[in-house]
Amino acid sequence: MKVAIRYFTKSKKGNTEKIARFVSETIDVEALDVTHPLEEDVDQLLLINAMYAFDVDKAIKDFLENNASKIKCLININSSASGSSTYKSVKKVADKYNIPMSEKEFHTAASWIFINKGRPNADDFKRLEDFLKEVVVNG
Ligand SMILES: Cc1cc2nc3c(=O)[nH]c(=O)nc-3n(C[C@H](O)[C@H](O)[C@H](O)COP(=O)(O)O)c2cc1C
């Protein structure tokens, strides 16, 4: 079973990159940003992203468009300041390009300007570790 990790991080805090690094260390799979296309078909793509202006960034949408045929199952791992998940935004793109997407996702509240200082925190990472054990084939 092949698992790949791709992420897109935008803010100076680099919350998504931190989450991607944690996932990478936990499941022992390299985390690359979305400028790296998939080189082969993957059973699970862990797409690590965040909410910007009530949506996911174009970089995430472009990655899905350009790699759709290689993704057997997309798993959404994401953060936002408000506590709202990016699931619907990502699902819309996945549906457009016929990418199967897991109903299970991981979301955490995360810091932005003065909101949610210190998040994701140790509890958030523990929840993420549990999620990976449950959902990821080599978690
Ligand atoms: C430009 C910008 C726009 C954002 N817009 C939203 C938003 O509409 N809703 C929300 O809940 N969080 C919003 N956030 C907060 C981010 O989703 C949150 O801080 C996330 O963890 C950022 O990940 P990053 O550090 O990897 O870029 C925004 C953050 C930035 C930098």
C-alpha cells in the first residue's frame, strides 16, 4: 500500500507545515509541498491544508486537478482559525476531478493573528496521532 503526503502552508506561522512534519514522522512517509507532483499511483493521499478566506488555496486545487488520476483515496487533514473544516471546499474539487475522498478527516483549530495562541497544541497532536492510527494504512 502506497501512502503520500502533500501540503500547502501560507502563513508565517507555518501551521500546516508543522502538522505535515508531525504526520511524516508518525507514519514514516516523506512530506512534500504541493509543488511536487505525485510520481506514481497512491492508495492514500494525505492532503494537509488550511482555510484561507473561507476556502482552500488555489495551490491545493491545482494540485488535485493535476494529480487526480493517481489518487485512489484522498484524506483531508486541515486547520483553520474559526474551527470550520475545509472538507466541503476540498470535496467540491475532488468531485470535480472524480477523486475518491474519505469521509473521515482530521481538523484542528489553529493560531492566526491573536486567535488560538499555541494551537495546534499537544492535545491536538495526540488527536492527530490517534486519527492516523485509525485511518492511515501504515499509521
Ligand atoms: C490569509 C489568511 C486567511 C485566513 N482566512 C481564514 C478564514 O477565512 N477562516 C478561518 O477559519 N481561518 C482563516 N485563516 C487562519 C488559517 O486557516 C490558520 O491560521 C491556518 O492554521 C494557517 O495555516 P498555515 O500557517 O499553514 O498557513 C486565515 C489565515 C491566513 C494567513
